Amino acid sequence: MEKIHILLVDDEKSVVSFVSTELGFENYQVEEAFDGEQALDMFFKDEEKWDLVLLDWMLPKLNGLEVCRRIRKKSLVPIIIMTARDYVGDKVAGLDGGADDYITKPFEIEELLARVRVAIRRRNSYTSASEHHVYRIQDLTLDIEKRTVKRGGQTFNLTQREFDLLAVLMKNEGKAMTRDELLSQVWGFDYMGQTNIVDVYIRYLRHKIDQDQQVKLIQTIRGIGYTLRVEG
């Protein structure tokens, strides 16, 4: 069985040692970086190698948020930010910067491992697909294999979580999807965060693919959840 490669980035060597050891026990292949510049060098040296990035926010030379943004410009690899910053504004900044998940220090290692499993499983559910699926609704196109989203000639830069959520909505065109259904299909059954994360990411998607469009595609079904269809 092919090993999962994780890039672990943190300047606290005690944290790196502990997390790396625990990930090793789970049969993950871990490589370590201790500042932002080293992390980018290692990542882009062999971009296709990585299955996940665990990234501390407060790093020397280049902070984790900037590292996340630079990686996200060229890759959809899952990124989980690890940080002692627990303000809502910081979490929003991290997610807006391209992170797929956020865990606050100090954390229980079981929670981190669960989040890693969810991120890897979600990534594998797409990369293991043998068929080339392209979904089209109105002028919106989502290509599973190329992982691209286009509307009206414009290409959108979505985070992996935004892409996954949009893919589920497009696969279920016209169907009213409950928040629980979206949470389990996109975040996984063992997601331990807040359930209103679905609403947060729907807002992100609307801002990117609907806000400047005359025809709105993401619809709210009051008392149920959301659907993707042509309005009216």
C-alpha cells in the first residue's frame, strides 16, 4: 500500500517531534520543515508528492498564512492550519487564505488524527476516480479530473473544501440537500467542528460564483438546507 506523504511545518521542535511520531504510528510518511521559506522549498521541489500539509501559523521568515496562500495558488493539496490563535477572525482569515481545516493549540492528538483522516479520505475520493466527470449547470462547469471551475468564461480559484462542496451540490442538481447531508459528504462522518461550517462555506461559494452573476444558482431551501439549480 502506497504511503501517505505529509509535510509538517512548525518551528516548535517539541511539537514537531511529538506530532511526527504519532503520525508515524499511523503509517504516514512525514517530512519536517521549521520555517516558512523551508516549507515552500520542500513543497515545490516535488509538488505532486504531497497528500497533506500540516501548517503552523506563527513561523519564522514567512508566516503560515502566507505559505498557505502561495501553495494554494498552484495546488489543491489539503492544508490544515495548527495555531494558538483562536479568534474567529483568525479562523476566517485562515480559511479564506486557502486552508481546508483549522485546529487550535493545544489539541488532543486524537482530534488531529481524525482531521487528517477526513482530509485524506476526501482527497482520495476524487483522485481514485477512474472516470472523467464534467458537470454543467447553466454556464457553470466543474471538472472533477482537472479540478477546475468555470462560469461565463471565468475560472475560479476554489479551496479544496469549496470545490468538494460545489461538486456535491452539482452532482445532486435540483435536490434539496440538508446541512447534515452536506456535512457528512464533504467534511466526513467524524467531523468534530461546528455544524454551521456548511453555511460559512455556502457563503464563500456564493461570493465567488454567484455574487456578480445575473442568474443565481445556489438556492437556500428554508428549514432544510441548500440546492443548486437555476433560480425560478
